[in-house]
Amino acid sequence: MAEPFYASKTEYVDRALLGFARDHADVVELSTDPVYVRSIDRDPRRQVGLLSGGGSGHEPMHVGLVGRGMLDAAAPGRVFASPHNRQVYEGSRAAAGPGGVLHIVKNYTGDRINFGIAAERLRHDGIPVARVLVDDDVATESQETATGRRGTGATVLVEKLLGAAADRGAGLDELVALGETIVGRSRSIAVASLAQTSPVTGEPGFDLEPGQLEYGVGIHGERAKHTIARPSLEELVARMVEDVVSHLPGGRSVFLFVNGLGGTTYIELYNVFAETVDALASRDIAVERSLVGPYTPALDMKGFSITMTMLEPSVETHPSGGWTGLFDAPAWTTGLRK
């Protein structure tokens, strides 16, 4: 048992948010009733506010990605649980620009329901609102999965690219079209060798025998459909690259995001990144831009995910200025700065 360092076993998320807001008062401010985090600065060209959210335990996603160049607000739920629709509604009212507000939503039932209720309330208020649904996890791309692909690491790339497009003055419909195109060209897969620690019990979320690996694990601590014998890193990455690329449209260059699930060191993540670049090169696929780090963890799970967004000439000539330009655009958040 490894008991977490929490001031309260019932209010640890609230205390963490308070500490976060105090530490980063130059970037964000915290609303406590209802709970949401809002940026204190945005590009004056931005016409549409961006709001995302979801369960806590994935920091810096989403509250750490609030700030100039990315999200205007984020609604955090309890650990691995959707935010309440009132949080989304009030956060959206605070984030909305003259062109309305865009919700970036991961594909989980609770998130879809609560963001949907909030959207109906916003429409009743006369605030234009739309949604981009992120569903990139190939581990749940199956007819046996009623909800379809889960939303995971691609959410970070969507928030970065749409944030840059919003800063260039893109309208609500343009942002939706761009976001849906990015999601359609993005896929992920995750593995873990050790479960996350429960913030309540201090026990691991699930047990794995030595030498085993969960292949296709979820960011909410969900076990994978497959438990496999742990191969070499080269073999593991080759399998993951095959799974991701086979679910993507064709292309010759990608944005590559190697994400840590919370308990994985940077030395390990950069080993994964190096192997992934080599595996892609063997397929004649170049890495156009990259991101490495624990941007979408699952508390302290020992593992990593690989996300790719496949580029093509048409997306580089998009009216928003090309995806590489959007990736390179300035961002000033607590979790990602460019």
C-alpha cells in the first residue's frame, strides 16, 4: 500500500485546484461554485471561446492547458469522473466570445451527457455553442464496444491546434470543421505494466503478474482487453505503431505524441519516442512535429501511449494556415508553452 499525500481524503481534488490556482495566478483564476478554471488572458482576435473538461487525475489535461493560445476554460470533475453540467455551463458562459463557445469533449458517456445538457442551456441563453468529439483510442474500436473509441491523447493536439486557429479569428463553424478533421486523422493506443494507485484506498487499481503488460489500457484506469507477455521495447513499439497506422488514413508525415501515463520517467518516454520514430521511418513516414511527456496521465499508472495525427498536403493548405503552423503557434499555459 502506498497512501497518497492528500490533505483530505474527501476534498483532495478541491485542495489541489486551490493550490494550482494559487501557484499560477498569473495565468488562471479558479471559480469554486461551481468549480472551473478560466484563463485571465486571451488573444484579442479570438471570437470563439474554447472549453474542455473531464475527470481529474489527467493533469495537465485539462486545467493545465488553460491559457493564451489554448483553452479559455476547463471544467474538472472528480478523479476519473465527468464534471457536472453546471460546471460546464458556467465555465462556458465565462469563456464564450462574441462568436460563442466550442466544447472539446472526450468520448465518454458521462462527458457527452453533461456537456450536452450544458449546451442546451447555453442555446436557451442565446449563446452559440458547438462540440468537437474526440475519439482516438483504437483499443476500443470494436462492434463490441457500444460507445466506440474512447477519447485520449489526441485531445491535447486538438486543443493546441484549435486554440491557435481560434487566435487567428476562426469562427465556430470553421473550428468545428477543423476539429472534426483533426480527430478523423488522429489515433492512439496505450499500454501499462502497473495500475494506478487508488486515491481512496492506496491500492493498485488492478493486479498484473510479473512480466505481463496491459495492451490497450484506458486513461481512466480501465483494464485492457488483452493482457500480454511483455515483449522487448522494439517489438512493443512496432506493434503499437502498426495498430495506430493501420487505423489512420494514408499519408507520409505525422504529428507524434508520446504520452506518459503518470509513473513513467522521461528516460523511458524518450526511449519510446526514439523507437517510434525508427518504426515510422521504416514505413517511410516522417515525424513533422512531436510532443513527449506526461500530458494525459492516469494518476500514477506505469505506462505510455502513442498518438499520431496523419498529415496530408490538403491540411497544410487549410484556411486556418496549415496544421504545422497551428502546432508551432505560441501558447502560454501552465502545462504547455511555446
